[in-house]
Amino acid sequence: MRTDIAQIVRLEDYRPSDFLIDRVELDVRLHPTATRVTATLSLRPNPKGRADAPLVLDGDEVSLTSVALDGRPLPDSEFEASPQSLTITQPPRGPFTLTIETEIDPTSNTKLMGLYRSSGNYCTQCEAEGFRRITYFLDRPDVMAVYTTRIEADKDEAPVLLGNGNRIEAGEIAGTGRHYAVWHDPHPKPSYLFALVGGRLGRVGKTFRTMGGREVELAIYVEAGKESRADYALDALERSMRWDERVFGREYDLDVFNIVAVSDFNMGAMENKGLNIFNDKYVLASPETATDVDYANIEAIIAHEYFHNWSGNRVTCRDWFQLCLKEGLTVFRDQEFSSDERSRPVHRIAEVKTLRARQFLEDASPLSHPVRPTQYREINNFYTATVYEKGAEIVRMLKTIIGPEDFRRGMDLYFERCDGTAATVEDFLAAFAEVTGHDLSHFARWYAQAGTPRVTVTGTYDPAAKTYRLDFTQATPPTPGQPDKEPMAIPVALGLVSRDGEPLQAASDRVSPQGVFLLDKAADSLAFTGVTSQPVPSLFREFSAPVRTSLDLSNEELLVLLRHDSDAFNRWQATQTVAMRLLVAQAKGDAVADSDLADLASALCAFMEADALDDPAFAALVLALPSEADIAQEIGRDIDPDAIHHARKAMRRRIGQACRETLHRFRDSLAERGPYSPDAASAGRRALRNASLDLLAAADAALGEQLAVEQVDDAGNMTDRLAALGVLMTLPGDAREAALARFEERYRDEPLVLDKWFTLQAAIPEDGTLERVRRLMEHQAFAIGNPNRVRALVGSFAMLNQVRFNAKDGSGYDFLADIVLQVDELNPQLAARLLTSFSSWRMMEKTRQTHAKNALQRIAGKPNLSRDVGDIAARSLE
Ligand code: PHE
Ligand code: ZN
């Protein structure tokens, strides 16, 4: 009954709903196992829909108690009900109301979609198709209604009752121990933005005055006793609101803005109108329990969800194919916010690392799909790095091509014109086409064509004529359903750098004043005149397009960029490229000249001596070599993860040895003085100091162990403690096990901290790790139903531990397959996500491929698979 993977939803089949719902009145009487929902829907036929159509409402595991039309109870002959749908066979031709009573069981809702319980509290999750698990509805984003929600609950069980919009009424129900609150949201919204919360929660809050002078009560609700851990999130919320006013001219539009943190959540957070619900991992932070990375993530996700109020809620999506319309744009907006609040180049490097690690990986896998997919079997499987991260890159490219002023004018037009509507990617692009007069139809290919383009560039210098020419070609590899590709419109931000570090003033009429060349053909060349010495080209500055590149630059030329490029991103990229070349060659067993390794090490040491302390966060990124997964991706076929692991380990040792003195000096000079502060500059100093520890330990295990043990015990904050514990994971022995035990003892009652402890151990690249992971699944803090726990332990094993997950005997794959099947019975979304760690199985060498394929086939062949897992398994095997 659960499996129907043949049913495919197609973009081309979109048609408007036959009915519209103008108003929804909900009465929800909360009860642990029998919550009663009465929905009164004001319906009317849609003038754009089919006349004579029956009314078919969506449902999912709801049970119907009664249904009435305009107050008249409907006899069985006039409707058909199943847990999946409610059909009114002959609805009126004009406006009418439908009153539907249903009963649901939030306690046994382990899918965490619809109404469920987390640590005893009631909460909801409705995106994408969860509202239909609460009541029967036209559960599609182009049906937008004004909601009034009455929530009733036992006063002891749920003293706090929250809904969308503003609270208009509250009271007690005498003699019953129950109370209620009524919430009204004046902004029409799709059902996926509905939310309610009931529970025992602590609160922090403050008042925010908008640019228009309106007072808004901001509040964050968390587990009682943890209020102070929400202070940073509240501060981030206030800064986000201010930033959106200043940078995009967007003002908040309700009297309250509430955020609730819950412990059981499938994703990061959810932008429900006026009532964001968060995975508590992205709200709670204290210096003792959260790392610098946690603080940065909290800031980014708080901003992301807040920004959705305009890009997502005020302007929503017509259908789920348009998901990137809200997600790509909102990721772009939160990235810009973080760049402004922190360091732009450092943040850009972090973004690109994620993009490559997740989106490029996805694009090279059987799961590759366009930023706007054209079909799906299960929409939950399309909340992907491609829709989010590549979707954000498209918005960034648009801004690069048309410039910041026109970009802002286009955004203003888009918000103004589409406010209150359910829009499409075409509506978005039309706003920019209109303000610039540009034809954006070629650019629009970025939404339709999957795969990562590869751009190949060669440079030719003519000293006599003082000219320099760059020859570009581009090609995009085939992806599922798209064998042949068209050329893309690729903005190439570039400059020329001379070998002695002087910027070269070279002219080319095809480069914009902002330094951007638009490559929109399969092949093109760019000529510069007046070039007085042989230059080194600095291409794709700030990573101006999501492409892979092949450049004919020598290692020596790349290291010129490390020293002299004015673009910080490319200084970082240059070292990564050199390191990657050497790592790939070593992992493949090709000969690598010792002098090449020595040159890289000495260039890094020289850089650190000269520049590292000017920007420690940047220096820490330069010191971090490409990950094992990055190297695997670069090799692309016949991968041997063990060889990659050894090559990387050897290079880390080499750099640690070569730069030993400088690294020791950083350990001392960057030592923490004064109390912990999560700001970017302080975090940068910690990052460089901890990167130094990591390399010192790679060079000298005994010393590394001693320093790391000291730091684990003495650290004044979680960032330093966890970094040191992480270093110990590379050093087998009693000291490591003892440190792990002390850490566990100390944080026994802190699930979010124990998640870090799970993750570190799951990633240990040693033989015994699978056994260790199995043992940890028995730990008191582990829970197979909690997504954070499962991701921290099992997800990390699959995603971070290249050598053990891809063990040659297939044990890692078999383990993951077992867990996926087990989790699928409880939470299909979580199971499907775990399963995506198989996505690069075809790139492995033969033996591993065979094991992976067997594991995938075992999953695909299991009866009663969820649609989520069935879809990923089937596509992975295609
Ligand atoms: N819309 C959420 C976001 O990106 C993500 C999400 C999707 C959360 C589906 C829950 C369920 O902000
Ligand atoms: Zn989002």
C-alpha cells in the first residue's frame, strides 16, 4: 500500500486548482493520542479551473469523523473518504463551506510530518505535504487562504499555545483544566506555511521597531532552563531583520515573530508564517556547548528562515517544481547576510567548499537533476544541494551579470509585482529582464540543464605584440534524461596578475568595467592588448560561476597567485589546485616529484610567515587540504579510498614538518585571552590555532597527543575542546579512549554535545570503527527515531568516513542498508537522506561497486518500501 513509485508528477501537467479556499477556520483540541481537528473551509470554484470537476481534497493517514456542507451533514452517498483523500462528488457551483472533523494521533507520528510530539511538546511540520496529515485539504502551494486557528489543550501539558499571525484571544475552559488561544494570520498563505505549537517552554524576547516604526514582539521558545542559550539566536534575528530592511528594503509585517526550538526535526528549520520552528541544534548555543561553526550556522539559519518572510511567504511558489524560487533566492540572501556580518572572502570560500562537496557531488551522480526539476516521484527528495546551493549560485550570477544596482531594482520589482501570489521562475526572471532590457532566455538554461559545466582555458602570450589571448571552451556532461547539452551563459570574473605581483593594466573590450567576461558559446577567445609582461590569469574570481575548470597553469604560476592575487578567493583556490594535483597523482600511484611537494610546503610556510596573522580565518582555510571526498570526486572513476587516505595523510605530515616552527609560534601567539566571544575574528584565531595543532600532530604523533590531551582538558570553550578531541581521533591509543570517556562523562546530559562525540568517533578511519558505531547505537543517548542522533552517528559514518563506509569487504554498505531499512519504517524522509550517501557508488573501483550495487538492490527489492526510499534507490541504480 505504501509503494507506488510509478506515479510521477510532471511540471508540464500543471493546471490550476479547480477550487480555491479563501478562509480556513481550524479548531484543534490537542490530545496525546486523539487530537480532534475541525476545519471549516470557505471554498469556491476557481474561474481558471475546470467547471463540473469534483472536489478532491488530499489526506494522509487522517481518519474522518464527519463532514458537512454549508452546515448540512453529508450523507455517505455524497462523498468518498479514505485516509488519502476526501472527494465531494457534486460540489456546488458557487461559494460554499465545508466542515470537516478528523482525528489524528500525534504520539505515534514518527515521520515528523503533520502534527507530532517532540519531548512531550506538540508541534507541526507541513512543508511540503504535511498539512494533509492534519486535515483534508487542497494541499498545494497555489491555494492560499487566510487562517484563524483555535488551539485548545490541557493547561499543565501545554501552558504555551502558539499559532501563525497574531494572537487575538485566549482563555480558560472553566472546570476542565484546559485552556485555549486563538491566532489569526491576515496574510493569505499556502497550507505548507501553517504551524502550531503547544507545550511547556521557556521564553526569551525583545521588542523590535521596524523601519516603518511598527513594534514587533520577538520571542524564542526553548526547553525550560535553556533560555540563556537562545540569546545568540535572538540577537541574530534582530540583526537579520535590520539587514533585510537596509539591503533589500524588506520590512516585517506582523505584531509578533515567534521561533520555537524542538529536538526532533527532519531538517534545519521551517519558515512558517510568524512562527518559525527550528531544529534546536540551530537555536541553542553557549560557549560550553557550541562551537564557532555552530554559532555561524545559527546566525545563517535564523537569517534564512526570517528572510523567507518575503522570499517564500509573501511571494510563494506556484508548485513544488518552483522550489528554487524561494530556496535558491533565500540561500543567496542568507549568504549575503553572513558575508556582510563576517568576512566576505572567508565566507565565500566556505560556501564554495559546501557547493563542491555536496552539489558537484550530486551533479556527478545518478541523482543529478536540474535546479528546477521537471518531474518527481517524491517531492521530499528534492530538498537538495542542487535546488538550494546551485539555486543560490544562479541568483549570484544574475547579480554579477547585470550589476548590483539593476539587481536591486529587479528584486524590488519582483517583490512588488508578485507580492501575495504563488509565482514561478519565469516571473522572477521577467522582473530582471524588464529593468535591464536584457533577454534572459539563454541565462534561464541554468534552471533547466543539469550537470556541472567544465570550462577549459588556455592562455597565449605574444611578447612582441604585447598581446595575451585566453581561449575558452565549455562542455556539460550528460545527466539522467539529458544526454546532449547546450552551452551555458557563464560569467567569468577575471584579471591578469604579473609574476612580480604588480596588477597588469590590460585592455579588452569584452570585459565589463567590473571585470566580467560572459562566456556564452561552446568556444570563445578573449584578447588583451598592451600586456607588458607574461601574465598569470586569475579566472573565476570569487568563484563567479558554479563550474569546474581546467587551466593550463603550472604549479609555479599558481603559487604566484597565492602570493600576489588581489582576489582572496583565488589565492585560496590556487593552493587548493596545486595540492589537489599532487594528491590525485599520489592517490593514483603516479610518480610525484619530491621537489613539487617541497615547493608546495615551502610556499605555504612562506605565506604563513608573511600573511597568516593578517587574516587567521583565511589562513586556516589555506592550510586545510582538500578532503578525501573532494579528492575522490576529482579522480572521478575507479576510486580507491585507502590510497586517497594515505596520500592525504602523507601530505599533512609533510606540511606539518616543514612549517613546524611557524605552527608552534601560532599555538602560542593565538592562545585565547579573555572570555570567549563567537565573533568572526575570534573564531578565525581559534581556527588557525587549531589547524596548527592538527598539522603538528600529523607531523609528530607523540607531541600531538600531548598537546591535544592538554587542550581537551583545559579548553575554555567547546570550539577548542572539540578541535583537540578531533585531533586525537587520528591518534589511536589509550589517551584517545580516556579523553573520549571524560568527554562523555562531562556532557552526559547534553544531547547536542553528545552528537559531536558520536560524529567524531564515526569518522575514525580505522578498522574497528564499524564495531564502535554499532556499540554507540546502544548508548543511552542514542535514539533511532531522532534525526539529529541518527545523522550524527550513522550519517557521519556514511558521509565523513570515506575509508570505512567504502570498506572493500562491503561491510560499510551493508550496515548502512540495514539502517536505512530500519529507519524507513519510522521516518522515510530521514531514511532517504541517509541513502543518498550511496550516490557516488559508480565511481568506486570494481569490488566496491559490486558490494554497493548489491546493497542498493537489496533495499530496492524490499516490499513496502516508502516512496522516499524507493525513489532514491531506484534512481541510484538507473
Ligand atoms: N523550507 C525549509 C527551509 O529551507 C526547509 C524544510 C523543508 C523544512 C521541508 C522542513 C521540511 O528553510
Ligand atoms: Zn529555505
